[in-house]
Amino acid sequence: MSSISLSQVQYVLALHRTGSFSEAANACHITQSTLSTMIKKLEEQIDITLFDRKTKPIKLTAEGESLIDQFKVLYYEYDNLIEDIQETRTEYYGTFKIGIIPTLAPFLMPFILKNMVDSHQKVKFTVMEITTEEILKLLKLRELDVGLLSTPVIDETLIQNPLFAEDFLIYDATAVSTKKRKYTVDDIDLSRLWLLEESHCMSFQIEKICHLKKSDNLDTNLIYKSGSILSLINLVEANNGLTLIPRIATLHKGILNSDYLHPIVSPSPAREVGTVTHPNFSKKQLLASLEEKVLSSVMPILRTVTDVKIINPM
């Protein structure tokens, strides 16, 4: 049997991941015919049919299922070797893929992204603004290097590093005063509460803070669910509503009306933010650089955050 090339392994994994020859070819930056030919050649080399081409999406055969984990190990061990070699160099080059939740991205990335790019000019950065569930999935598939999200996550197979805790503030479009009012959770008017859609972990955290239960017979007009935190802020302002905002949002002075922001009495509900990586992740220099830049950007507004109660995101 002739040797199997790393490219062939990559093509098999891409087809397994996408279930489509065209999508797999696009992901590998080759033509569909080339990908199909190379996988067929591999199957002939090992005398095993890996894929059932009659199904849509294309799926592994029973023999393919028994071998796919070994293909993954082979490819990722090579990838780890390349990353380990990179770590020995004084200047890193290659790729760095970051997944970040939407309730962090618009407030945090403008402060750190340019600095990261300028500090590592030979690295190609990719940033994906996606939900916690998507980040964890892509980390396990090794399609992301690091996730920036609300921790802890319930997954012992991934490495988690908490960076900071930030409290939630009330953002109330009807409560304007020169003197900041301190809210209790019981002061929150549920009839004016606006939330992100259920796929966002912050929505789940706010529901826990406000003791909302899906079993409650709440009027469906009580809660409006939005997909974007920036849209949520605009909707609250336009409709005399209220919501809870993470303190990191106050980094951007032009986005929020400071008159609408009010603290919650201690212990203030808060979320923990950290990084999550795959156990075999080895781009330690880039991760350390990312974490340092995150902390330096948020510390000025978090120095006064002391007595808090962390609300788990899941």
C-alpha cells in the first residue's frame, strides 16, 4: 500500500465535516473534481470505501466511522507539531482563529483587535462573532483556536481560564436622575424587560437574576427578545424599556446614555469572562498576548467591581 498524504487526510476530514464535495473543496481551496479524485484514490489505496456517496449529506460508511478518529489524530498531531515549532520562534506566523460571544464582541474587540494585529503582523487573524454553543462546537472540531466567552462552561474536555468578573447594571430608559438609584432585583419591572434571544447565554443569566421561569404564565408581551445587544439597547431606549447590561458596555461612551445606567445593590449579579481552548492547543504566545490585551483594556472600568455574585452562563 502506497503512503497516504496529509492532503488526503485533510480532504477526508473536510468531506466528513461538511457532507458536501463542493463545500469541502471550497474549504480546502481546491476544485471539487480534485478533491473527489484524491479521496477516491485514497479509498483505492487502503481498499476501503470511506463515504456513502448516495446519501445527502454524504456520510461515512461503517468502515469510515471506525477510521475517522484516527484520521483526526493524524491530522491534528501534525498541526500540533507545526504549532510547537512556531512556539520556538521569536516571532509567530500562521493563523489565529478567535470565537467571541456577541455580548462581548462590540465592546471588547475595538479595543484589542488592532493592537493584536499590529503586534503580530505575520499572523492572519480570523474573528467570529458567534454563540457559546457554536464556539464550543468549533473548538472541539479544532476549527477555532480560542473562545472568548462567559465562563465557566460545563465541559471538562476543554481548558478554561477565567480572566475577569463584571457586574450587570440596570439600563432603564425611564429612570433618569442626576443621582444614581440603586436597584434591587425586586425593583425590576418585568413588564418592561427586554432580553436577547434564548441562544445567548446572557439572556439565560438575566432570566436567572430576575427569577424568570419558562413555566411562568407570563404575558408574551412582557419580554421582547432581540438577536443583537446593540439593537437591544436601541429598542430599550425607543420603547421606555429596561434591560441588564454588562459593565464592559460602558467602555464605549457613545453607545449608552449614562443617565439610564444604575447599579444593583451588593452582591451585584455578575458574569465571569474567560478564554476556552482545546486540550491540544499550543499557540501559547498568541493566547498570552490576547489575554494580556483583554485585561489591560477592561481593568480601568473594573477596578471598583468587588462584591459580586457570579451567575453561571449555562
